[in-house]
Amino acid sequence: MKNRNNGLLEAPGDVALRPATEAVNEMYNSTEVTENMLQIEWEQLNEYMDRSGLELLNNNRIILTNKIRNVIAEMIANSDDLPKVNYSAYISEKLHHDYTYLANVFSKAMGTTIQQYIIIQKIEKVKKLLLDGSFNLTEVSFKLQYSSVAHLSNQFKKITGVTPTFYMQMRRSERYCLENLGYL
């Protein structure tokens, strides 16, 4: 059962979260408009929330950045099901915003471009697929819509510092060592 506190719900027994809940409740019960709060108050509230293990998503840019990241994750996870599309057009269409605006918001929040973020996420998927062993490099390249195996290999080496072939050999030798020790 949840108790009502100034019109907002609070779970019983959340002693550790009660001060954060009270701070948020005070903020919403005050007559001041959130946008007019002093920067110091916002920083204190965010600091307190952070110490409590919570994050206050008060910023539309943060929310939009998370949506962009989710669209990219979905796009890469389903890349073999999607028709070949321009990533910028796909993201823009999914989020109903101009790509330039999305790119600016994303790069300010993440410190990297959308394109670089996509490349890194694709390389992480390549690593998983290669270690899985179900696909060879050509199949992985096709599955993730790379223009060629060479293009995939070049990007892989730029991001990881090693070639995909060396990466697979390195991982297999690690697995072999663990098998010899009786861990696998």
C-alpha cells in the first residue's frame, strides 16, 4: 500500500529515498514555476538525487538523446530486417525531428556524433556475432549492411585497434586457455 504525501505517492519503508521524495514533492508543490528555480537549487537537487542513485530527467534534451540512443539500438538489433536506409533519414523519421537538430542535441549531450556512436555500436554487435561463431565475416558484413567486408574490417580496426580476424583468434585462444584450466 502506498501513502499519500502532499498529493504524491510514496512507497512505505523507502527511508533512504524519503528525503529525495520530499525534495521532489516540495518542488512540485511550490508556487514557483520550475523554469524560474535558481540554478543552485537545481544543482543541489540533482546532486542529492545522484547520491540517492536516482536521475531527474528534467531536460528534454536528455530525454531526446535517450530516444536517439534507443532508436540506434533498435536499428542495429534489427539491421538484417530493415531495408537499406540512410541512418539519418531513419532516425529523423522515427523521432519526427530534423536530423540536424537531433545531431546537435546528441553531440552536445554525448560528446560524440551520432555517426560515430552508430559505428561504435555496430562494432560491438560485430564482436558479439563473431564470438558467437554462427556467422563468418562476410555474413556479418551483410547482416549489418556494410558495403563490403573491407569497409567493415577498416572500421573494426579503427575502433578496436585489431583486425576482426585477429580479434577472433585472440578470443579463441583465451577460450582455449580457460578450457585447458577446466573452467569451460
